[in-house]
Amino acid sequence: MSDLTLCLSGYPIRIRLHIGRAQPYTLEVDGREGQPYSSLQLARADALRRAVEWDDWIEAAEARAF
């Protein structure tokens, strides 16, 4: 259970805060197990990178569908 969850709007991406841990932040993408981070800035940067990857994946899937 996390103490705080930040969601990236429009994406299945979450940054969770777990108070009292050495690496208090975890980044979860599309429901997969979270990757730990020691700072919010690192987790945020990776979340934005993952959002770009997600957009690319969706765009490719839509192109294959048509």
C-alpha cells in the first residue's frame, strides 16, 4: 500500500510514494511491478520517457489496425 499515488493523466503510469523506505518512490507502467527510485525527479523523468514510449506503441498499433 502506498502513502500517495500520482497518476500521469491519460496513461497507465503511476508514481507511488512509500514513506519510510530508502527508495520511497516506485514507478508503475501498465500495471507491472514498480521500479524503485530514490528521488521524485528521477521517477518523473522516467515516467515522461515511458509516456513517449506508450504513445509510440499506441500509434504503431493503430497503424497496424488500418
